[in-house]
Amino acid sequence: MSIVTKPAAKGEIELLREGIQVLEKKIAVQKKALEQLTGKTGQQQAAQPKKEQKTDAKSQEKPAKEEAKPVPRGPRFELVRSVGEECQSEEELALLLSKKETGFRFYDGFEPSGRMHIAQGIFKTINVNKCTEAGGTFIFWVADWFALMNDKMGGNLTRIRTVGEYLIQVWKAAGMNLDNVQFIWSSDEINSKAEEYWTQMLDIARQFTLSRITKCCQIMGRNEGTLTCAQILYPLMQCTDIFFLRADICQLGVDQRKVNMLARDYCVAAKRKFKPIILSHHMIFGLGVDQDKMSKSDESSAIFMEDTAEDVERKILGSLPTTNTTVDDVYKMLETMFNLPVPRTLVAREKEFTSVSELKAANIPSAELINAAFTISGAWCPLHAAKIDKNPILDYLKSIVFTLPTSTLKVSETVYTSVEDVKKDLMSGKLPVVSLKMEVVKVINSMLEPVRKHFTTDETAKEILAKVKQYKKDVEAEKNAPKKETPVKEGKDGDVLMMVLPSNKLQLNQVTSIGLAAMNELAAGAKNIKILLQDWSAFLLNVAGADRKNIKAILEWTKMWLQGFFTQQKVPSSAITFVWESEAILSDPDTYWVSVINWGRCTTLKWMEESMGKKEGDSEEGRAANNVVAGLMAIQNACFLECATVYSPHSLFDNCLAKSKAAVKQFAVTVPCMKKEEGGEAVETTPNGVLPDSAVATTMFVEEQFNLIKPKLKKAFCKPGEANDNPVLQLASALCGITAAPLTVNLKEGPKTFTPAELAKSFSDESLHPSDLKPSVEAALNTFITGLRTATSSDPNFKKLESQITAISKKTSGWLCQTRYWKDV
């Protein structure tokens, strides 16, 4: 064989152990040299007279702080570090290995897509064996659920899982030591621990701006202008995987560095002490010109694990004969290469040639011309200094062949021990390109042969491979079939969904608006009112400091007051169903989140932002990732609970909800802000559940006794003759609607009842004066609030929950003013 390590009978693990021994010897030599140097320095210092050291009380009180000593780095560190092209950080890696002999967890993930190239097969096998030999456990996150979402293998989970089994068989045959390797299927793990996974994802989403997340998307080759909302979800979910799997070390490619660094940034934001270490392996170059990495979609860019010996030879050597090669053979091959859709350029004597006629005129000697021709026949193999470091043949040697200190490569009679030696002889012309390529073909085929043999002799592997081949044919045939659009599930007639996002402080208007809307829907023939308590959305939007316990309490408080309202108004309890968002999602998390992601795939990020109020010129700093996720969840909530009519929790979600095909309605303002001047703006709770400072003094809250509400009403704007935009008149009309009775006003001539229309008319023509209206509204409001509080406080948990809400309110840091396109707070 052309690759020489030690006796052929020894396996990969034995070679790794020998590599460790070599490293140990090198470290011992370095240690001895360091001791000799330290000893010499110590003798020199001893020979010098000692200087008197000044001491005083101050210096004795505060001794100088000793610098932290660097963590020792032994052969285990060197072995693990050799896996990565980059490491963030080496000091953290050394510390981890010094504390844990075994059991530390590496993580990598892959989507079963049907193919495996040599980087994922052989290169990954080498790296995993190094990691486990050092004492680690390697976790493979088999992302079958994500492959399903991306329509891999025709979007069929059975096929995807079979392909996953096929890839595991490949690694087994390639020599991966599976003793300390775990394959965890995402479809099983996420669904069995849905609450843990998805709340972690929501927590990550609420910590970052969109600009930070889109950087991760760009590294995946996606431009921000064309991003869908799903492409914002993917980095969030990949970051979630790291914490969900409790990974100590993220061992993925350098192309995933930005997503992995997102996890480290999250640890800072979430005040987590330990950050995952990022050990990013090199991306082996593609075989084409200037291809930074292999591509599964480009057949010619890589050697695949299922390639035959002939395939490998064709991809590496190309069409040029390897023996008795003539100049005519070269010219014939070059005519083809120069006329490709993306023509190749021949470099000879530091000059670029793009045509045969130009090359003939240069009169290059035959041997030199043939050697140059082999640099572009098959795999690209540049020799000139400007491109030699992008040479994929040398990269194969560096990444796969020379991975252990004992590895060697024999070409003809020369034995090479490093890629630098090969590079030197290749550039000088001492080593012909064709000779090197032929040896590389032999090496690669020797690595692939055990895999080929496994799939012809192992019955289980044979059966899996046969299925995978058939699946590929089926998927290809299905591409030509007309695609079926996923229908939007129609809501049930008579079912009404009312979405409730909690406020840090519960407004009286929230209770009356939701309650009155429910009463009106029932009067119009609705059969069932579902009130959705959005606890997960509230957590995502940072309500109550994103404290899930406090959010639960606030929503329980909201529910208690709504139940009190319905009791007061004698609404049948059977007509009202309270649904916790978290419980609804966890009843079928797979369906819910697949649908959320599908909504994301058909919704552009630009549309989502604009539908939520983003305008041209708005600050980029205000773009929060949590809003995108919240918008997608709002759409799915409407579909998931199958209601024909949906009340939006906030106007910013109206356009999102319209995608669900449900009739979207808004809650009417029943208890308006008691503004103090004409033209003052109405107050609306933002999705984060907060109010502007200026609104607190003019907004009525359920927690307040009537003696606190009365002054707000007394100072409210109520200009004589101004019926429009009059909060007192608006409140009077709402009270008529809630009580289903006209308002009684005590006039000089005696009591008189008014309907809402009569109130507006009489106030406009000034036959009804504010001094008469306000006391009557005050009396009606007092009667209503007293009855509402009596009905609500009859709940046995009222006092306990009231105390809890009071404590939460004290901890809440003010009522933050929000822009119309809000940033998370």
C-alpha cells in the first residue's frame, strides 16, 4: 500500500496510541530543556547580591495578587486540539481536560440527506476516534426532524431515518470506534423533552437582535434581503441543540463558527458560567478550481463514500491517460477544458493559458507541458505559489493521510513524512503531478474498500443500502410530480379564539374588553369561546423580566378576574374555555413546531418586519429576533386551535393572524385612558406588557380600590359639547354595554336614563353637561367595580394571588415606553 503507518494489522486505535507516545516523548524533551533553562537562570540570580526589600504596613496588608498559572497541556490536549483548525479557547479546553479524564461531551449534528462525502466519512472518523481516545464521549445529533422540515428524501421521515442508519453503517465500516459514540435522533429526543427544548429556544431568541442572528444566516450562504423567517429559526435551534445536548465541546466545521459563537454569546447574556468550547475542524477543499469546501450537490467536487474505484480515478486523474501520455493527448484534453461553461486555465512557466493555439506558440517542452496538464485534468492541482495553498490534493494529504505523527506516504521510491515535503517536491518538479495523483487514488481507494466490502458482505448493511438506492429513485421520480400545497386548516364555525398577552399590571380595560367581546360573540351565536393564556409568548417577549413563574401568576390573576367578570354577568361557564398556550403546544409539539417552521418558510423576513410596523429608516438596533418568532407562533396558535374567528392580542399581530384564514378581530376599548387634555393619545399595552410612564396616572387597574380610580375619572378630559374622543363619554357607553342597561344621570329636573346614542347626542348639543355626566359615570363605575371585585375575591386563592401580584409589581422596573416597532426589554 502507498500509505505507511505501522504494521498493517494494527487498527486506528493502536495508531492513535502510538501517536500519543510520540507526543509524550516530545513533551518530555521540551520539559527537560525548560528545567535546564530555569535552573541556569536561578543560578544566575543566586550569584547576584540580594537587594533590600522595603516593607511597610500597607504592603503587608495588601499582598500582591499572584498571576493565575497556565493549565498544563499534555498529550490528551494535543490530540484533541489537532482535531480543530480553530479553538475558542485553548485555555478553556486545557482546563476541561485537566478536570475530566473521561465523560466530557463533544457534539456534531447532521441531516440524513442520502449522501456522504469523504470529509464527512473518513475525515470525521479520524477526528471522532481522536476525541474518544482522549476520553470524550462523542454525540451525533441525527437531525432527522430538521431533514423532514427541509424536504430531504421527499419529506418522508421513514426514508430519512433509513438514510441515517445507512450513514451510521458507513462510519462503522470506515473504522469509527463506536464504544463512546452516541447517535441521538432529534425527532425522538425533542418530542420526549419538548418543554425543555422549546423553552430553551425561546430564551435564546429573546436575547438577540435580528442583526446578530442574520450574521449566522449569511455564513450559511444566505443574503439578508432574501431571508425567510424560517432561516431565522434555524440558527436559534442549532444554538439550542448545544445546550439541550449538554455539550462541552462543539466539534463542527469552521463554516458553522458563527452559529457556535452565538452559543457563547448567549452564555454571557444569560449569565451562564460555563461556555461551550468551539473546536472547529477544517473544511476540506472541493476538487474543482478554488472550491473552499466540498458540496453534496456537486458530484465532481468531492469523493463520496459510495464511489467506485473507477469513480475515484476519474475524479482525481480526469480523462488524460496516465501512461505513455503524448502532447496530442494533452491538446485534445485541453480543447475540452478550455471550452467548459466555466473554463479552466492552464498555468505553465508562471503564465496563464486559455487556448491551445496560445499554448503551442509558447513551445513548452513535452514533459513540462504534460505535468502542467495534469494539474487541471480531474482534480485541480495548482503548483504556482499564489494557489498552492488552495491545492485540494495537498489538502487531502494534510487532512486525511498525514493525520498522525507516524503517518507516511510513499510515491515511487520516495517516502514522505509530511505534506510540506510533498509540496516542496511538487513545486520544484521533482515529484510529477501524475505520480502524486495516482498514489492519492490508491490511498483513497484503500480507505473506501472496507466500506464497499461491508455493504456487500453484511446482510443488514446490504438491505439498508438497497432501500437507500430505491429511495433516491423514488425521490427523483417525485420531483416531476405536481407538488401538493399544504392546505390551511379551516377553523370551526362557532369557535372563537381570544389571545391574551399578560400585562405587568392588569388594566381594567383588559378585563372588560375581553369579557364584553366574549359576551357579544355568544349573543351572535358563538358556541365556544377559547381564551388563550399566552404564557410562552409572554416569556419570549420578556414580560415580567421573562420570569416564567411570575408570568404564570400574572396570567392566573388575569384569568381569575375574567372568571369574576363572567360570574358577575351571569355568563355560563360551559361557554368559556381557558387554554394555556404551553399546555396546548405540549399536547402535540411535533405538529405545532413543524407548522411554525413551515409558516416561517413561506414568510419572508421583510414581510414580517413590515407587517409589525417597521418603516424605512427605523433603527437597526431595534430589530429583535423574538418578535419574528412571536409572529409565527401567533399564526400557528390561530390554526392549531381551529377557530373561525380570532381576536388579536395586539394590533402588531393583525397581519400575521390574517395568514391563518381566520376572521381577525380586535378588542374594543371599553375603559379608555382618562387623558387629561384634548387630543391625548389612547394608551395600548405593548406586546411586552408595559405602559408609558405618562399613562400610569390615567389608566385604571383592577388592583386599585375605587378611591384611587375616582381621581383619575375626575381629572379626565370632558370638554362640553365634544362628544368625539371623549374618554368619559366612551366609558359611559361601555358601561351601558356591559350592564345591558341605560345609564341613569341625575339632572336638576330629576333622574333620566340615556342609551349610548342618546348620551352622544345630548352631550353634543350641550343639553348634558360634564358636571352631570361625571358623577353618574362615577356611580355606575363604582357599582360595577364593587360587584366585579366581590365576584372575583370569592375565589379561595384570591388573597394569596393578590399578595404575589403585589410583590411582582414592586420588582418590576417601571413602565417602559416602547416604540411602535419595539425592541425586546
